[in-house]
Amino acid sequence: MEIILTEDVLSNNNEAARFNRDLFRKKNTLTINIMSSPGSGKTTLLEKTVADLAGKYRIGVIEGDLATQKDADRIRAAGAKAVQINTNGTCHLDARMVAKVLPEFQDDEYDLIFIENVGNLICPSSYDLGQGRNITMLSVPEGNDKILKYPVMYQRTELVLLNKIDLIDLLDFSIEEAIEDLKNINPSSRLIPVSARKGTNLEEWYAWIDKAYEEWTKAQKELETK
Amino acid sequence: MEIILTEDVLSNNNEAARFNRDLFRKKNTLTINIMSSPGSGKTTLLEKTVADLAGKYRIGVIEGDLATQKDADRIRAAGAKAVQINTNGTCHLDARMVAKVLPEFQDDEYDLIFIENVGNLICPSSYDLGQGRNITMLSVPEGNDKILKYPVMYQRTELVLLNKIDLIDLLDFSIEEAIEDLKNINPSSRLIPVSARKGTNLEEWYAWIDKAYEEWTKAQKELETK
């Protein structure tokens, strides 16, 4: 299926987000937008995820960074198709940037596309990319206070992956306090503690993906039969 | 000295930055703007710094965050005057926000005012606050790739404080590589490795402050005699 981008699509972010969302639906691709501070471990998580789930899902990755191809190179080395977006200074991805790289995915089928947003705990939460699901990573070294100090990010996410729990005994971080703070500002979200680097508790994250994918395909079928 | 903010001053960022810079000169206050990702350890460094240097300098702190008074409370508990700015969603401090809180410092003399910017490795680097010096913190858990992935931030800083070196044996981080990357994009800057939490190598950071303060006062005297 050839993907054609018209000027209309690229005229504003909402148009582009709608275009992306429609296209992901037509292609039966669940897209998961991952946001976090710089260095929380998004790319390490995706390296593990694309390798571990390669037999189950056809996975693509869109990498957002101000500069360099480093993250896309890492994902390719882990075995998945990856396209790098360089925002050249812009502090977040937007739907137009994403739309512009979608033709690079047109020749294959994808069950899942992960979009790794620019490392930033503020700006990315305000831009609809047309994604299916929104998740946020927090890492133990960043500290407990981030959830309440960056409320908009944590209010707009449905899952918090608490990464780097292998360091928890060395640092003052309380998982209970993080769950409590999250519950107060975003009652419907949940938290999964993991260590992407050590591979700890990734099965809970993979189970979340399975459930998200199942819900997505079910919702698609309901749309089709309407 | 009463600080009066006119509408002119607040009309745009450059006007406000000029106002702040002039005021800091008149008051003989060196201001140091500290930027980093969320959770790099800026507040922990400032807690240690205001306590350790209390006998030497009269220190004030301006804390920038989207939400909460958490950081200003921590600085006050460490023994310094602190004023919290809440940006309510804006991803950086600007000079107008800083100008608006300066009257809160008018009744005392300050040798040093630290401005802890919003945790964000992108947006804060583009806004002049009228500060004397610009520094950036990087923490070991964030990884070596940050310097090249966020080039504007590291090009516009004169000092990189590499924090959390107490964790370096557990993580894949090379100080040599960080120094090399920094040299390539910003030859005149330098890097000081520290652990704010453990108090490691803070004397090198304090020596940097002493030198910056000495240069500042010397430059002030030269301006006066012109």
C-alpha cells in the first residue's frame, strides 16, 4: 500500500495525527508512543523488546532525537526495522514528522510500531501523534518527586514503566510512594517496575503489550462490522 | 534597594534579561544558571553547596519547576533563601519569570544566586535569563550518548558537572568518552566528575565557583573604573 502525503495532511498537527491514526487502523498496526526524561532507558527497553517479541509480532520502531542516528542503529542491531527522525532542536515529535517517515514502512506489514519520543518529560505529552497508546518511563535514579513535579506527563499516560529497579537498593526510591503519587494524579494508570538492562520483570511489560494488542484488534473488528 | 519592574521590562525576554543582568551587576551578585535532565541531581548539589559554602558566600537560590514547592523547601531546609517559580507547564524558565521574583531578594545582599532551571535538556538552553554563568549537569545513569544527542545544550554550557559517579562501576559509562565528546562539540568547556549525594569531589566544583566569583568581581571593578 503506497502512502501518499498531501499538503493538507501536513498543514497542521491535528490533520497529520488523524492521517496517521487512520493509516495505522487500515494497516492493523498498534502504535505505542514512549516518553520519558533523557536517559531513562527507552532504547534499552526497545532493544530487549524487539528481540524478545520478534517471533510473536512484526515490529517497527520510529526513533525521535534532536540529533544523531544512534538509537535507530541500536534498534537495527537488535533486529528490527527502525527509522530515525532528527528534530534538529525541536523538543518533541509531532504528527507531521511521524507522517513523513511512514512511507518508509509501506512495503511491509507491522503489528506493532513503537515510537520513541524525544527525551523530555514536558513537551512530548502535548502532541498527538496519532498513536494507539501512550506510555511513560520513569527511572529509579531520577527520584520519586518526578511524578508530582511533571504532572501533565504523568496525567496523560496509561502506563508508567519504572525502569532501573536493579539500582533501587542503592538509591532512596520508594515504589509504594510512586504508586501512591500516580494514583492521586491519574487513578486509571498503572505502574510496572522493570530493569530493561538486567531483563527483570519484562514479562509483565510483554503481558501488557499482549493485552493492548488484543484490545486493539478487537476494537478494530468492532469498527469494521459497524 | 527596591526593585521596580516596569511593563517595558516584562515586554519581552531580551528586555527582561537585560534588566536582570544590570540588576545583578549593581548588586554584585554572580548568578549561575544550572540546567539538566529531570533527576540529574541539581537540587542535591545545591543542598550540599549552600550548606558547605554558607560561611564564605551569601547565597540565594531560585528554583524552577512546572509544579510543587518541593525543591525550594529542600534548599530552605539546607539553610539558604530560596524562591520557587512554578512555570505551570512551560518547559523552561525565562527572564521575565526570573525578574518577577527578584523583589523577593531585595532586602538582603547576595554574592551568589543559583538559578535551578526546569529539568529539561532542550528548551532551557535557548533562553537568556540575564545570568552570569551557564552550567549543565549530566548524570552517569543517563548514559554517554546524551552529549551528542542534545548538542545545543552542551554547546552552550561552560561547565559540565558529571554527577552520580558513585554509580559508575555499575553502569556502562566512560568519563574519557564524555570528555572527548564534549571537547568535539564545545572545546572551551570542561567537565568535573562529582557525586552530590556522596559528597565526592565537590571541592573541585567549589574551586570552580571561587574562580568564577573572582573573575566576576574583577570584571565588575574594571567596568566601574571605565
